Amino acid sequence: MTQTPLQDSANTASDAAASAESIRPPVAKKVPVERTHHGDTFVDNYEWLREKESAEVVEHLQAENAYQEAVTSHQEPLREAIFQEIKGRTQETDLSVPNRKDGWWYFSRSAEGKEYGIQCRVRAQDTGNPVADWTPPAVEAGVEIPGEEVLLDGNVEAEGKPFFSVGGSAVTVDGNLYAYAVDNAGDERFTLRIKDLRTGELLPDVIENIFYGVSFSPDGTRIFYTVVDDAWRPYQVKSHVLGTPVTDDEVIYQEDDVAMWLGFELSSDRRHLVVGIGCSEYSETRLLRFDDPSGALTTVIPRGERVLYEAEPFLLTGPDGEKSERILLTHNRGAINSMVSLVDPAELTKPLAEQRWDTVVGHSDDVRVNGAGVTSTHVVVSVRKDTIERVQVLGLAGLGTPAQEAPVEPAFDEELYTAGIGGSDYEAPVIRLGYTSYFTPSRVYDFVLPTPAQPAGELLLRKESPVLGGYSASDYVATREWADAADGIKIPLSVLRHKAVKQDSTAAGLVYGYGSYELSMDPGFGIARLSLLDRGVVFVIAHIRGGGELGRHWYENGKKLTKKNTFTDFVDATDWLARSGWVNPSRIAALGGSAGGLLVGAVANLAPEKYAAVVAQVPFVDALTTILDPDLPLSALEWEEWGNPITDPMVYSYMKSYSPYENVRDVAYPKIAAVTSFNDTRVLYVEPAKWVQELRNRTTGDQPVVMKIEMDGGHGGASGRYVQWRERAWDYAFIADSLGATELLPGAGLK
């Protein structure tokens, strides 16, 4: 077994930690600013740190980094060890499973020593055997296929740039033009370029400051994209005609409601542009037919009906063999967990109460319907049951009638797993599935859709991501446990550990959570997490209210005026771990990012004595200040999640009672690390910058509070896989060091 460099530095670590105590943290000046709403005045001493262009602010942030580096310098050998473990388990020269679109197979390669992926393609063959024609070509890591073309080499594109990220790409149906959008700052504003794949030359068409997502029209003459407003909200869908000035681009749709998000996609059969507008509580879909010369958008269900839905138009073949227009609706009308219905567009001209909708997937209190799409032969449905995401398919024959076929679900043999739709093509006889579990590396399957000759379909494994370094899933254990909330609710937990950990109340523990936006923390494999498990840390994922693991009720009981359930659930999960017999209650840490950063920030105020350390990644810790200012990035969109404190004094009071920055108190806080990025547009760096100042002002303890800020990163941190591995190593080293879990268990680690 390979030992880490820790043994060489063990004697000096305590000395370094002791000397760090004499290092003084940066002290930001106090410039009181009053914020008054609903008769309540809050004095904010650090709002001046919002001035991103100020040299004084930049100097302060650099001082924060210097302080963090000094305080945590003794963790560098551990960080390096974890980084090497991540690197040593990762097959650096690898490739994705090719995915067919029209006449080509598209895939990406990664190469050892290269930060970014390389997008490639190779021509497909049509033999007349559908399954054979949709069987991906055999490709090898590091070996070029005859006829292989490079579409985009991220390493070349990123050269000399501080940041690199692709925000969308598209290829014309004929395969001749390739569009891609690149961000070189981390602020999620992209520059769109178009390459002629026949010549390798770039077209003169360059579109600046677009948002995620690009699509060509089916005839390849236009490209669609979105634009954000000053608050960083996508509000326009635009169309660019190739070869014309960008200033002439047409606004297909503009959304002026600041609380609504906007996006688009092409329908599965590529006959419509589907414009989606919505928030977390209701939505609106508008359709543009590509064969309609008027170019008029039609509304499926107006937002005034307050229905949360998605719409997929397609042609359904009837019993007479004739095709007719239908719309597949995934909706919550009379169905809190959503259902799927089939609608004749003619019905949509009637008042909603008079419309006839035929049920495809009925409502269930136990099954959450996440979405549905179509191929030329089947409906594909994503559902969540018993916290687990699953995929079901049913044939189009008899859809929405008593003759409808029973759903078929691909079967897997693990209890805790995630199976999701990884892509499908309208004419394909297969759908691509992604599969993973806590200790099963990502797998790619093709599921052959059921036929009369093969009614159960067929699951074909295309790839399991390799894990090097002697990894064996049998070295680890994942179990489902349940914590008791104070109000009697059972909170699902996923408990992960190395099999060598004994239930003798001596191990270290980490509780991770998110609990917002109905997002579920689904089972998934993580190489970096193995480094904590190998050091004896019991890793608990708390599936708290505000997430989506147990259906829509689970989400609604953790948002707006029930948001505190999210925080108390996390504390109750911590109490379960402390009493479980696995860990020493004094050796528990908390981890969360973004809205999960708000979570652990609130928990640190609520129960600081229960944690030895807290790591808050890009944390939303000054939530009330942000949401009170609709001009700040994305603030108005948050009203459906947290409530609108501008207009509602009850929401204001409730948010003020838990917003982490405003509730720091005179108690002994644990070690705290706030990790952020200077160019983050979703949670501004100023929130953790203010928070750490107030924590240092108020704590009665002697544990350090540090802020690590990536000056070239965005909401996801820095770009480049090696840089991201080092960021994860930093977080995990901070946690492991704080918990005294720096040494590998006997027999654990790279082999």
C-alpha cells in the first residue's frame, strides 16, 4: 500500500497550526449602511465589499487568501496526498461512449496531462439493421479512429485564457456546421462561434454575451440562442440568420416578468421550437412551428392558469394509420406529484375546465413524475419512487386509451442507485441511459426499446467508467437509514463508510446536504469522496426537506415559510449520526454548497456546538440582502423559492430570522471555511466575504474562520479538471484535518 506524505510532516503539523494562531486575520473596515424594510432597520457594516472594481476590495480579498494560506499551510501535504489519490484513481486518457445524431457518432476524449476535453466525431453507417446501426463504434482511449474529426479541442481554445467553459454546442442536420459557445471569465456569458466542418474555417458570424444553449433550425439557416438581462436572468430568445449582421438578429420571444426564467429547445421530432417560461410554481410553454411562414408563437397553457407543466408536441399515428398532432403534457393540474396527459391541440382553444386531457401516467402519492418525452415509437418517462430516480417506457400504440401498453422499466440490482435518461434520438430504436450508485462508477447503457418480439426490451452495457488504483466497491458500504425529525417526520439518510470502520463511537463523521429547489441528492459515484472514506470518515448525505427525494410535498415543506425545516432536518441528521455508534460526537463536520451553503451557515448559527468544522462552498449566506434587491443577479427569480420579502413583511421577518449573516451570535463557532469565486454570478463573493468578517467579530471561541477565493472562477469554481481536483482536495483536507482523520485506514488508499 502506498503511504501519503503525511507521515513525514506529522511532527510539524501541530507546530504549524500553533504558529498559525499568531497570524492575524484581515480586518475589513466598518462602513455602516442602513437597510430599512417593513419598519425594521438592519445596519450592515460590510456592504462596501460589494464594490468589485475597487482596488481596496481586491486587496482585502487577496489578504483573505493570504490568511487562509497561512492558517492552512500545514494541510498542504494532506491536500497533495488527496490530489494524488484522485489523480491516481482517474483514467486520465479516456473517452465518452459515442452518441449518434443524424449521420454521425459524437464523442469526447480526454488525455493525460490535458485539462480539457476534445470533442470528436466519426461518420455513422446505415445498414438497414436498426439496432446494429445504433450500436456505437468500438473506440479506444488514445487511439484515433479512421475518419475521426476533431470538432473542438478545449485545450487549444483555453490556451492563454484564465478560464474556459463551453456553454452549449450544436451541429446542423447535414453535419456541415458546428456552433459552440465559450466563457473565458467564469461569469457565464458566452461568445458564440460557428465552424464550417468541411473546411475547418470559422464563419464571420460571432455573437457575444449569450447564455447557455444553442440550436440550429432544421434547415441550418438560423441559429437560436438566449440573452440575459442586467440581473443575469435569461429573458430573450433570439434568432440569427447566418451571414447577416448580428445587429439584425430577431427577438423570437422576450420575457419581461423578472420572476420568470426563460429557455428553449427543439422538439424531439424537430418540427417545433419549444420556448419554456417558468418558475418553481407555474409555467408557460410557447411553440413555434418551423413550417409556419407567419412565425407566430402559440401558447399551450397560459401562465394565468397557474399550472406547472412541460409540453412536447409530436405526431401520433392513430388506429387508421393517419398521423395527427398531439401534445404530451407533464403537469401538476390536480396532481401535486405530477402526471402525464395526452392532449389534442384543438382542445387548448377551449377554457381549461372544458378541455379533455387523456391520462397516460396517472397521479400517485408515492411516485413523483419528473418529466416525459417521445421517440417515434415510445413515450419515455422519468419518475422518482422510494427516493430513487427511474426510467419507464411505454409504446405509442393506444396511448391515452384503455388499449395503452403497460410501462416497461429497465431493472437494476442495487438498492440505492440513479438511472436517468442520457439522451435519445427521435428515430432511434434505443435510448441512452446513465447509471450510477455510491460505489458503482458511472455506467452508460443503451436500452433497446420494447417490441412485440422483445416485450421487456434489452439493457446493453456500453461502458463502465474505469477506476484505477486498485479500487474495489466491496471495500465500502452504503446503507439507507432514517433520522427522526422533531415533528415526527422520518428523514432519509444515505450513510457511506469504509468497511474497516468499526461501530465503536470513535470514527469521524461528515454530514452533507442541500435541501432546496426540489433538487435531489441522488446516489452517485465520486472518486474524491473515497479519500475521506479511506481515512475513516463516515459520510452522511442528509435528504432533507426542500429537496425532491420524497415527492413534491417534501419540497414544499422546506421552502418559503417552512424553510427552517431544512435546517432542523440537517441538525436532526447530525444527531442521528452522533447517536449511531459509528462516530465520536465531537468529530463531526458539515458541508454544503450554494443553497447548501446557506444551509450549513444557518446550521452553524443554530447548533455550532455540534460541529468541529463547517465548509460552505459558494455559500448563499446573505440571502435576505440579495433577495431584497431585484437588480442583483437572479434575485427576483428566488421569490418563488424563499418568498418575496420586499412585499411581504411576514416573509421578511421569517428570512431575517435565519439568514446566516444576520444571525451570527456570541457563541463559540467551530472552524469555518467559506470557499467562493470572484466571478460567480449566482452567489456573489461579497456574501461569504461579509459573513466571515461578522463570524470573526462575534465568535467567543478560538477556532479560525477562513475564506478561500478563486479569483478566476465562477459558481462551479475554477475550470480545468486538475484545478478542480485541487479545489476538492483543499475542501476535504480542511475537513479531515479538522476531524483528526488525516491517516489512511489500514489497507486503504491507492494500491
